[in-house]
Amino acid sequence: MSQQKIIGISAGRKGKITEEAVKIVLEETGLDTEIFSLSDFELLTCDACNGCVETYRCVKDDGLNQIFIKMEQAEGVVFGAPEYWEGINAKGRSFWERICFSIRHNAHFPLQDKIGVAIGVSGDGNSTAALEDIRRFFVDARLEIVGEIEVQGEYACFTCGYGERCAVGGLAEIYDLPLEITPDKIPNLYNQTSHQARRNSVIAKLREVGLRVAQKIKDN
């Protein structure tokens, strides 16, 4: 019998907090895992062309099917995405729109009853809208949701060069400006920061969900 596998997918920036959060859940499962960063793919959008009706595969050759095949073979999916403008970012949405459109023809649901974990990441830590988006796609694909976690991410304003004094930037939501951007103020899941107690709590939740995934698969 082959080793049970969990697939991780990050729609966030390469090597940043969304990806790290997905990795924590995967590592805690103790199962065979594989992670994909959508930053490595130039994902196109769904045009509702119906090219997938017979094959349940998107006809666009941009790497999406490579990930989808792994999802089909896995026991579950851990998906993380940043929140942009009251929803997940465009790359994450494009990914799920094409997955959900291509697999549902003639009541064909290859991901049905697989485990799903949703991770929403936002600059202020309130990822409600991102989780709502992910939940909608999970339900449409008929994944069984076993965990939803909100994580505070890193505003791009920390590195844009102007964030420490920009009154309309993200940093103004969590700090009084002007601000000297020092490492202890930049959100990070591992390094010591001024919000470390909160981060320890988030990491504990990520690990708990990883254990829950492992137990769920074992019970099945």
C-alpha cells in the first residue's frame, strides 16, 4: 500500500508566511507531503470554454493540471491564500475557478470527501473574507473541511520603501506612523517579534490541525 499523501498549495508570495503556514500543517501530519507554490506558475484564467467537459481537465497548458493530478492522488489538500480586497488573491481564485469548473461536469467530483484545510492570511490578521472564499470552493469541490485558520501576514508595505510613513498603507492599520521598520515589527511565524505570543498561538493552531488531519485519515 502506498504512503498516504497530503498536498499543500500556497497562493501567497514565494517563501513568505502563507507558504510557511501551509508547511507547518503538512509537517505535523507525519504523512508523505508535497507542496506547490502558485508563484512558480503563470496561471491563466477560466474562460468557460467547455474544453474540459469530456476529460475533466483544463485545456490550458500552464501547470494547473500537474497540481490537480497530485490532488486527485492525495488524501487531502491544505490550501493557503492571502486576502486581497475582501477575498483571496487573483492567483488563488483563478486556480480554484478552473479546478471547480473542470471537475463538476456530469456530477464528476474527483475530490469528493477528500480532506480540506483552509488558511487565510492577511496583514491585520483578520482573514474572514479569504476563508469564506476558500470555503466556497471547498464546498463546491465537495472537500470535507477539517480546519480553518487565520494568520497575520506581512504587508508588502514593510518592504516597499515608503510604508513607514504612508498614511494609506497597510502599516497604518496596525502601527502609529511614522514608524521605523525594524525586524521585530515585521510579521514572521518563527523569529522573535513584538507579537510573539500571538504567533505562538497561531503556530499551535496550525500544528493542531495537522494532527487532526492525520487522525482523520487514520480513522478513515
